[in-house]
Amino acid sequence: MLSLKLPQLLQVHQVPRVFWEDGIMSGYRCPTSSALDCVLSSFQLTNETVNIWTHFLPTWYFLWRLLALVGGPSFRAEPYHWPLLVFLLPACLYPFASCCAHTFSSMSARARHICYFLDYGALSLYSLGSAFPYAAYSMPASWLHSRLHQLFVPTAALNSFLCTGLSCYSRFPELESPRLSKVLRTAAFAYPFLFDNLPLFYRLGLCWSRGPTCGQEALSPSHAYHLLCALLTGFLFTSHLPERLAPGRFDYIGHSHQLFHVCAVLGTHFQLEAVLADMGSRRAWLAWQEAPLGLAGLVATLGLAVAGNLLIITAFTAWVLRAPATCPLLQGSPPLPPLGRGFQTKHQ
């Protein structure tokens, strides 16, 4: 009878520093796991299990939403829907890339970095994907056909290069300067988010000043829910709460990265609902406006962005693969002996 032995779990002092997570004391997988061990570990309770499933299951949800919308009558034949399609593709990609990164990041130190390079690239493309429907459906009336409107998507594409490059680089000073690493990685994703949401912030300001007479600038409640989830996501990512307050208590369930995943997925769900609301409520008005990018522009911009981000990831991957095994980026300090109950990591 075939039986599979689940991988053994380790304490924080049993793995190199490159694998440490702030406030997580146990539940670590072997840092030289095989691909099969990594897959099997997703079916046992480790400190990564919930991280894996909170992005694996949403991948299928967003794929279902994509197929349901694309399968609708005349969806693909109508140019008005194309920006939504461009948004949904990276919305399916980023949770799947994150799921794979968390699943296979314990194969080796090199694999860990490469997995998260790909994860960061997918998030960058998701940020770019958000710019397409915002430019098509959510622009303030006074911004239509302005220079900002025309450059909105191309600038978002350039921002995706900055996001991928800066976030990948942030892994290099992670052990020696964890605070610098955290600042760089936070900035890498905060800046594109703030830029993408400029139209919403402007419309929100207009409606705040005009009251109920803001007309086409009115925002769906889903916009507010999306922004709230984004705020919570950023807070959880930077604070490492609650595990920082009680190291070892939230190793398996309830630590900040799991909550971060849940808030991120909910934010994407509400973002999709908000985009659909703008598509419906502003369609008659936008029918008189010329789209900022035709199909050729959409495909060219997305294709160049994907190629550019892959080149950046390839460059960082090549550096990691060529780095000597003694490089601190790959090894960190050797495993430490067991310490007392109050032991806390300083990683990240």
C-alpha cells in the first residue's frame, strides 16, 4: 500500500536566516526540500499552508469570473470590454504566482529568491492591469483626453518596471539591513498603487466638495471597500502584527502574511466590482468619448510590459544563480542554537 511521509517541520533556530520570518518560531519546512516535499507540505499544517491556500483558491475564483464575463454575449467583439479583460488576466496571475512562490520557496535559498522575483513580477503586472480599466472607465470628466489621460497607461507600464526592479533588489539587503529592505519593498508597491488610483482620489475629492450633485464622478461603494482593503493590506505588510507582539503564538494560523493575503484578495474582488460598476453607470456617457488606447495599443503596451518585466526578473535570477554559495544573500548566518522562549527574529 502506497504511503507518503509528510515532511518534517523545523524550529526557527534550525534554518538559515534567509528563511526566517519575523515573529514565526516554528512550522518551518526543510530548506532543501524537494518539489514533491513542497507540494506535500501544502496538505499539512506549516507556517506556509494558509499562505498557499489563501491564494490558490482565489486563483480559481478570478478565473471563474474571467470565463463567465468572456463567455457573455458579444463580450470579446466589443472594444469597450477589452480593458476589463486586460485587468482580469493579471488578476488571475498574481494569486497563482504567489501560491507557487510560497509552495516552492523552501527548495533552496536560490529557489526562494527566484520564486519571489516571479511573485513580484506578477504583482507588478497586476498593478499595470489596474491602469487599463481605470483609464477606460474611471477617469474624471475633466481629465478625459488630457495629457495625463494619454500617458496614464504608458506611465503605469514604466511603473511596473520600477516596481519589479525595486522589489527584487529589496531582497539583497534583507539580512544586513532589514528595515531598508522593507522600506524599498513597500515603496515598490505603494507608489504604483497610488498612481493607479489618482483618478479615484480626484473623483472622491470632487464628490466630497460637491455633495450629492457630483453626477458622473460618483463612486461605487465597492471603490471604498477596495481602498479600505488596500489600506489594511499595507498595514499588515509593514507591521507584522499580531505575531510581532506574541512570537510563536500565530505560527500556523493568524499571522500577518495570511491576513495580508485575505485582504489583498478581497481588495481585488471589490476592485473588480467597482470597475464593473463604472463600466455600467458611465457607459452611455463614455460612448461619446474616444478610447485612449485601441486594441493595438492595449496589446502592444501589455506585451512590452511583460517582456520588460521578464528581462528584469531574468537579470536578477542570473545574478542569484551565479552568486557563490557562501554569499550572505543565499546562506545568512548558520543556524543558531535554541534560545529561550522570548527569542525573536529580526528578519524583515
